[in-house]
Amino acid sequence: MFNSIEDRALSEHRGSGLFAKKANGKYSLLLPVEGTGENGATPNQLDKTAIGNKQATSVEGRQDNPQKTLPFFLHRDNIAILEGLKNKTVEFLRVLPDFTGFKYSGTVSYMANNTEVGNLEQGQLTITPTTSDEYVENCYDLIEDTVIFTSAIDDVVEATTTGAGNTVIIPITTNPADASVSVQSDTIGVATATYNAETGSVTITGVAKGSAIVTITASKTGYASFNRTVFVVVE
């Protein structure tokens, strides 16, 4: 579940956020990160001297674009997004609270580390820029809001093949509230999943012993969609 800063950055265009360009030309959430990385770099200075001139001056040298390193939580959904970006150049937009920002392109890599925050493992996302930062005076019209889940969704649930534990019900709420929700199980022989729009809940039903991954997708016209997955163990 996103924190309040990310909620605002996504749903109200406030706060700071890191966005990536999508196929429709708009920028929307890449994945939740802690911080958005620094932009720009101070040029190296070169000394300039001239024979007969006792005063030395300096001129701008080369300006490097340093890598941007950002912490993120090692959740299955975040890792899936980063795996999908392997060997691709991504166009990023860093949005500031007053809707100014910086555009740049870069490649993405990540690694796991041994840092744990609130019982959640952290990873390290590294963006290697392939272009220089470009200042954008007005980012507002470049941003596409992302549908977000506002209810807590368990990462792992357990079900049984029969009896009272045969079904698991997960309440779903979204922002905006009228977003469409769809659900799919990757192994319907182990667990099925359905969404009831009237009750606003997903029902997962155990079929046979094993495991399955259920993907819950929230979408709405004019918004970027977003996924959450649930790992299901059926005993």
C-alpha cells in the first residue's frame, strides 16, 4: 500500500515523484521508491593560464551525468516491473511539488540488499543516464494519473480445498473509487479468483493443493492501470 506522499504524487499531482514515459506519450508511475534521485551535476573546472598574465582563470570542463541510486521495497510486483525494463532505455520525468521537473533517459538495473525496513526487504534501483537532464518548466500536462489501491492487500494468503477455509475474501478499494477491477489466477487448477463489483471484493477459492499467483488489476480510462499480486497457498 502506497504511503501518503506517493498517494498525493499520483492522485493529486502533489509531492515529488519519479515517472516513466508510457506508449501513449504520457508519464506515469514507474514504481514506488524512497526519494527520486538527484538531477544535474557540477561541471569540472579547468584552470586557464596565459603567459605574461599573472592571474589564473577557470573555465567549465566536462559535465558528467552521475548514476541515480534509489531504495525500493523488494516486492514481487516491483521486481516484475524492473524485470520488464531489462535491456531497454526508459524516458524518466522527475516531478517537483510546483510542477517543474527534469527529463532524462537511462537504463535500469537493480539488486537486493540486506536492509530491512518494517519487516520488508529493500532493494537498490540504479538508473544510468544516457542523456543529460533537461529542465521542464511545466510538467502538469505531461503526467497521467495512476489508479491506486487504497485498501491493504495481503502478499500471501492461505486456503483449503474444502471446508470453512476454502475461500479467502479480499476487500478492494481504489482511487478513483469508480475504477474497474479485474482479477486473474495463473493456475486455475489450484486456485480460482473472481471479483464482485457489488461487494467490492475479490474471492479466491482453493481447488487443489499447490500454489498460484492471483493478479488484481485496477484501471480506468484516462488513467494508467496498476497491478497487485497475491501469492496463494492451497493446503
